[in-house]
Amino acid sequence: VGPVQPEPWSESRRVGFHRRLKESGHACADCSAGDVADLAEFLDGLPRPAAVFVVHDLRARDVLNAARLKGLAVPGDLAVLGVDNDVPICETCSPALSSIPTGDHALGYAAGRILNELLLGRSRGGRVIKTRHRQVVSRLSTDADALTDPFVGRTLAWARTHLDGKL
């Protein structure tokens, strides 16, 4: 799932994800729908179970809200994975959002080295910094092991959506 208004970095993530899936022989449905209601319709049309990759954590929170609107169990019906590992977002979502950290510190140091080269006249710029992300910070949104029994999965999904009420 892409953002409503794609930035170059989020579009690169989306395109790269599609390319790797295609190279691996897997199909992928794409959605950059605007609001949560449109996302809910998209999610409702996916086969079950499905995995949803979202280009950043803030948008992944929208996906979790859309799944809740349609009564879809996460991770039972949909496993949701975001990018950036924005801890305040990831840990306050319901369920908590699994995410891929982007390694912002390493990117910052690489950008600093390039800036230093520019300032010293050793470079003309124009270089692209590319990173590979192999680590996933696993939280409940992708924890399929926790839901091996469909009844338990539905019960947990119901309980998560009714935490403010009487259980």
C-alpha cells in the first residue's frame, strides 16, 4: 500500500517491493487509495490470508484502521508490515505494528560524508544513497504463530477492538 500523495522515497519503496516480488514469482495487488474507507474496500477484496506491505508506518496505521472497519483480523486475515519503525506509531497501533527500520543514523552519516566531499570540492554530488533492509521488528501485526487456532484469532481480534468496553 502506497501513500495518498507519493514522495520519491515512498514511491521507490513501492516500486522496489513490486520488482522483488515479481522476480520471486509472486503476484502483488497495489493500492494508493485515499481515505480509510477506500483502503477498507481494497483490503476486503484481498484473498485470505494476505500480507500487506505499507511504504511507511503512518500509512500502515491507516491500513490497520481500515481492517478494523471491515472486521478483518490482524494478523489472522491480514499480516501488516510497515517501514521506518517509528516506535510511537508502531507501539500505539492496535495491534502493535511490525516494521522495517530504515537505518536513519547510517543514512545520515552517508549524507554527511557526501556533504563534506561537496564542501571540500572533491565531488559534484548527484550520488544516490541506497540501503538494504534485512531486519524486521516483529510485533503483533505479523505474529501468525500467536493465532494458529481460528477461534482464538477471532476472539483476540474482537477483544482488541473492544478494549474500551466491558469484556
